[in-house]
Amino acid sequence: MYFKQIRRVRLPATCAGCRFNNDTDCHEGFYGVRLYRDRRGDYQVGVCIQRMDLCRPLDDFLRSGLPEEIRQLRQQEHDQLTTSSR
């Protein structure tokens, strides 16, 4: 049996100054990376469904600090969840 637990997850740096980062306006938080194709057929990476202005071309995303921010957040979550389940 599996279950899905919805938790309030925010990217520490990216979401910190966001106008939606509150319990009323941010309906999803950071759910994961999304890959889009723009009208020219180029790939864009998004990290927020409400902030499309945060989308950036794939190469720019890979060169930015976002992948590391996401890795650190996921590692922190893993550590917290595995520690609390013992």
C-alpha cells in the first residue's frame, strides 16, 4: 500500500521573496521541475506553476544554481523524513 502526503514545500532561495509565498496564494509550492516547449520548439524548465516568469531555457537552468538548490532541498527532506520515521 502506498500513500501520498501533501506537505508545504518551498525552495529556500527561489521562493523566499515570492509574492505568492504564503498560506493563501501559493496553492502548490515546489512540486518538482516541469519541462515545457515554447512556440519555437525550445525546451523551457519551470519550477513553479504560478510563476511562469521563472521558466528558463534548459541550458540556462542547468548552468544556474537551481539544480543545486533542488538537490539540497530534496536531501534535507529525505534526511528529515527518514529520521522521523525511525
